[in-house]
Amino acid sequence: MIIDHLSTFPHGGAGTAARRLHERLVERGVCSRFNYWKDESDQQFDNSFHQLTLDHTDQSLPILKPLARKLEKRRRRMICECYDRHVADRPEKYELYSIPWTLDKSSLDVTALGSDVIHLHWMAFFIDYPSFFRSIPDAMPIVWSLHDMNPLTGGCHYSSGCSRFTVGCGNCPQLQHPEPRDASHAGFRAKQRALKRKRIHVVTPNAWLSNLAQNSPIFPDQTRFSVIRLGLDEQAFRPVDQQKARQELGLPADVPLVAFGADDIENYRKGFHHLLDALRHIQQQSEVQCLVFGRGNLPTDRSGLPKFHEFGFVDSPERHRLIYSAADVFVLPSREDNQPQTGLESMACGTPVVGFRAGGIPEYVRHEETGLLAGMGNEREMAECIMHLINYPLQRRQLGQAARQMIEHEFTAELQARNYIELYRELANISTPLELPELRSLPAVA
């Protein structure tokens, strides 16, 4: 059984999640290959990773090539005009927006790959939807793991509460010039046409995103849906003695420490500004200090804020483990999110999480079980949750232990891989049993 994963990047939140799954599948003896478009890191991969260049050649018959070139020129001009009018120069607070076309058409040679299953991950900027899906036979099983909302919308990656994707988009509040047939509507229709006859199985890490996907007409009627939770290596992310972690990181031994981290701390959706306001409330009551990791810069005006310990971008599980273990609380102030891995990693290290009731976060930050939740955007309530865990160390330890147990039972890389293997076998019509430990069944989604 050959599984070909496709992902725009092998890093970042979505890329890391996809790469972790692939690596565990390889460990389980599955012939899994990871194909990516671009990698800007210095990390070295083994020979199961491939930087993939999609075919951009003109497949037209010689007699039709002049017409094909004319149509291609027109297509590229329309893409540029669409982008320039609607997407360029959007306000910085908006989340990423991507259109389903690329200037070059893209085709995947499925025959040459010899895949039994094509597994798509985060695909923005990598593929041109019309030509890419046209190159995949309708009978080919496609698994699509959703890492955000982009596959089910006309272009946004998070809708900020907008539900227009349920009726085909248009009048998009995230575009410069919203109108009924704007870039969101055109992008939605292009995706819908591209996927029309495809054999797709959509997988999400939580019920929140699965329910949204099932309400999007982009996916054809024959699409199937299931939930498979993200998996962590619970040995790579494990608790470290707090005082030892603080000593190794050069942190104070007797000060309450609150942690926050994201790939980009300046991403508005990740809500670091909410945490800053919550910390201003806390600073009036406690000598708390804050640990921060990720790309981006802290605000220059830090009046009313506690002391910060900045770690920059961290790409090492060992260093992540120390930061999570050194903290008393990890905070997830995301305004909208899928299943942030930082929260899972913190819990695996025995540190409870405080977050907003947003997106898929409440499905693993379980209020008063593995952490505490505040109302969306309620910074004062978030501050109260943080202070509660600081002031009640026994409950904090109990929540941290329960969080670690939840990871061991529900969010391990091994369980994720086994569930995917069972799905692959079903889609590829492979009846020969694999020598695997007992499988947990895939949860059905209503």
C-alpha cells in the first residue's frame, strides 16, 4: 500500500502535523512518501521526503497549441486582475487568504507515482485547483486532512464567524471590494467544479471543523467525513521537573510563569493582544512573568505589562518541552482555531491550558478537567482563570496530570497512525489484515 502525502510546506503548524503523521506511518512499515512544494528550513529529511514540482507543460494537441496559448494568456490575466482587485493590500488584521488558481497550471502524474491513496494536507499556493484535480482520475481515493477552513471556503482560511461559505460565498467581508460575484464567489465555484466527481474522504481533527466542512457545498455529495485527532509523540513531549526546566532555561525559580507561543505571535487570529490585556489585569495582583516563543516582535510599549522572557522561533521538541514544563500555565487566546498543537504539546508536558471558547479548542481544553476556558474575547475572565491556577497550585497540578492522561489516551501519534491506516485500507480496498495492535474505530460524525 503506497500513500503519497502532498503538503505545501513540511513545517509550520499544518506542515508539522502532516510530517509527524507521515513519519509515524513509516515507522509502522507503511510505504508513505511526503511530497512538498517549498521548504525554507535547514532541516535534513530522509529519502521518504520529496520536493515535488508539478507538471506545467502544455498537453494540447499541436494543432490546438495556438488557441491554447491564447486561452492560457487570458486565464493568467484574469487571475492577476482578480488578485489585484480583491486580495492585494488587505488590512493586516485579516487572516491569510488564498485563491484556488496559480499562474502556472499544475498536474500530478498519478500513474508515475503508483499511489494507492493520495493524501492532501495544507495545499494553498501549491496547486491550481482546476488543472490539478483534472489530472487525478475520478476513481483515485483522496484523503484530505483539513488544517483550517480554506478547502471549504472561496478563499479565506478562517471565516471569522462568516457563514457565507454555506451558500457559495460572495460579498466576502475579508476582501477589498466585496460584491456578489467577487473573488470569494469565483474561487468557491472553481473549487466546487474541480472536486465535482472526485472520491474524497475529508478528515478533521475535531467535530467543530467537521461540522463546518459538511455544511459547505464545495464538497461533492459522495464525500465522506470522519474525525481523527492529531497525534503527538508523548515521549518527545513529556513532563520535566519544573525547577530543573527553569534552571536550564535561566528562569527565576520562585515566580509564577505564564507561557504563550505561536508560529507567528503577531498573527491577529492567535490573539496575543488579548493575552497582553489579560496580563495587564494580572500585573495589578501578582508578580507573574511571561514566556513567549515564535516569530514576530513584542510590542515596544510595555507599560503595565510583566517581564517577558523571549525565546524566538523554537524548532526543537527538547526546548519546547523545557518551556512548557517551566511554565505554570500555557495560554491559548486564539480568536478562532482548529486544534492548535501548542496546547496539545503543553498538556503532554503536564502544564494545564487556559483558552477562549473558540473553534476546536474546547474539545481538548475541557473546562475544569484539563484546563480552564473563558468566554471568547473576555480578557478579564481569562485573567481570572490564569490567576486561579496560579493561586491554587493543587488544582493546577491535578489539571496538568489529567491533561497528560488525556494525551496518552486520545492524542498519541500511534493512535492517529492506526486510525489512518485503517482508513487507507478501506479506501484502497485492501482486505489483508495488517499486523497492528487493536484498532480504535474511527468516530462517526453526525
